[in-house]
Amino acid sequence: MNGQLPVSMKTLIDEVKSTFSDDQKIQEMFENCFSNTYETTIRPQDDETTFVITGDIPAMWLRDSAAQVRPYLMLAEKDTQMADLIEGVIKKQLACIMHDPYANAFNEEANGKRYHNDKTEMTPLLWERKYEIDSLCYPIQLAYLFWKSTGRISHFNGLFQDAVTKIIKTWKIEQNHEADSNYRFERDDCPPQDTLSHDGKGAPVGFTGMTWSGFRPSDDACEYGYLIPSNMFAVVVLKQIAQIADEIIGDNNLAKTAIDLANEIDQGIQKFGKVEHPTYGTIYAYETDGLGNYILMDDANVPSLLALPYLGYCSIDDPIYQNTRNFILSGENPYYYQGKVAKGIGSPHTPKHYIWHIALAIQGMTATTNAEKEDILDLFKRTDANTNFMHEGFHADNPEKFTRPWFSWANSMFSEFLLSLCNRFVKGSALSEQLTIKKESLFE
């Protein structure tokens, strides 16, 4: 977007600056990060939709675009132009899902540009066709939170109903991936995490009631097909679909279908997704195959196990979540790194010893003590490489080494964390109902 910042954005920036009146560094970081998505990635279209690039990649990811504009829902409560922009994002996302529910990233127009010539059913509109459960979760959650933030229901139209029907159909097909799914994905001349094994179908899985995912929210291939945090996110948004169908659309059949599927998936999570750890007790696995195999880890990308209360699957004080949190914030998680400057969760998507700002934001927003929140705030200040922007990953010993200098999702997540320290939350979000910070104890 060219031109000046909206008044609503300037006002909120000033509010945060006044809260951190003695911290020039935080003031500069927030102003830069909070305005970054609006200034550099939002592209209004002639059809009243809104296209959102990720930053240094010109495509729109369904996941990233929803996360990028999420903090702006706080502005949309009173700013109708901002609300129009976000409603345009929702419309664009729903149209993309109708085009292909298995794709994760889309071009601004049908120009045939793509990341790679993959063996899968590509169209000129698709940038990449890695099937990820969360790509279908995020637009639903954004539509739900947009309703809660603005009171608008105009986006719950025929397109929305067709899209959620297609999403539910896709998730049901992928409950029986081995027998019912036609989805295939193969990429040649690439690292193993960029392609699916077994002729593009992925490693074998057994039926669990959960729904299969080819790839993680990092865009890396799943080792085992049932990605637990993404299935948990699906349970959350299916319940949101049911609420919308019941209270707004008046479609009892859709509501029942959504709830029934949510229950099936959740029963699978509870039966197949929990592991008894010798040190931490009952914890959630990151992935399983329903055949007795599982992987214990967490990834920085959201949905993650660390993010479960943020997504709305469980409360912050849930005992199994707390056990899982203790595990993934320890050296037992193979992607938890501790260096000379910082400690936190990274990802197999980036080099070893690289911590992600997204994971730090989630850790801060799901922390229950002011001390931990203050530690995370301090880490942000020390790991931006003096750019006043967030990055994908940075080296735990030397933050001057980082990936992706322009990564809007990370900037938005930092902004949302900082706003949470000011007791500002997205209306209808899980954390808005769970957390209230005493300002005087954090900022005295």
C-alpha cells in the first residue's frame, strides 16, 4: 500500500510507544514491524479482494496471509477501510480454496509462475501445491475472528459455504488417504523434505480418525502423515464453522457435519497422538502414522505444539500442554537451540542453531509469568541484527546471521506479542479469553 499509514494504525502505534515510553528500541521495532505488512505486502485488487505477498516471495500463502493481517483485526474493530481490506483477504483466500484445496500458495494472477515444476496437478494460478492442513484452517479462523472483531457477517455468503464444504470434503477424503486420495506430490533434484516418498503419496499410514497432511506449516514434508498440531487446529476451526453455521447461516446440517468431523479427529488425537515420556509424563507427539511410529519434537512454524492455547485447542494451564511445553522448551526437542545470545525453537526448514522469531512470539504469548515474557521481550531486542525487523531464523550465537530479511509473518507475530503485553488482543481469539497481564507489574 502506498501513501500514509491509516489513522487507526498511527494511533495504536502511539499507544504502544507510550506504554514503552522508556524503551526507544522497542518503540522503533514495533513501529517498523506493525506497519510492515500494510506498507509492503497488501495489494488491493479490482474485484474488491486483497492479495497479500509473504515479503521476499511474490506469492500469497493461505497461512501466511491470514497471520500477516491478524493483528490488524484490532484496527478493523473501528476502521471500516481496514475492515474492507481484511474482508478482501478472506474473499481472496476462499476463492483460492475453491480453485484448489490442495494448494498452499497462489499467484496474483494466472501467469504460470511457480516455485518448481513439480509432479502434481498444477494450474497457472498456483505457485506451489504442497498440501497442508493448516492452509485450510487459517482462512476459516480469520473469517471467524473478523466476525468477532467487526460484527460483520457479509463474508459468510455462498462462497464461504461452498469453501467450507470443500474443506470438510477434503479432510474427510484425507482421513482415508491410502484408499481415497488422488493427491500426489513429487519434486526432483531437491532435499528429501521437499518431496513425498512412495511415488508422491507419502509414507504409509493407518486409519486413526485424524486427517492426513503431506506437508508441515514450514512447507517441509511430514515424516509421518498425521501432523498433530495441524489436526488440533482443524478441530478448533471445525467448531468455529459449526458456530457460524448455527448462529449466522442457519444450516443445521453443516453444523452437525462440522462437529462430527471435529469429534472424529479429536478422538484420533487423544488415542494416537499422546506419548508417555519418562521425564515429562504424558505429552503430545508432533507426528504419528497410526501404525505405532511417532516423532517427538516441535517446529517453530504455527500451528505448533507450543501454540496450542494460542490456536484455541486447549487452555494454557492444561496439564498435558504444560508437560509438552516443558519438553519442547528443553534440549530433548531436537529443534530447541541454546546459544551465547539466545535460546528458543528453530526448524528443520532452516540451518541448525537458527531460532525463529515466530516461535519466540508464541512462547511469549503463551507464557504464564511476567518474568518469562520479559525474557522474551529482551530476546527480541537483542536478535533483530539492529534492523528493527524480525527474521525467519537467526543464529543462536550470532543474530547477525539470519534468513529472510523481509518476512512479514514474523513481523506480525512480534507485533501481536507486543500488543498482548499492552493487554490488546484480537477479539474472539483464545488468548483474549485466557490472559490478562497486570501492566503495573510488567512495566513498573
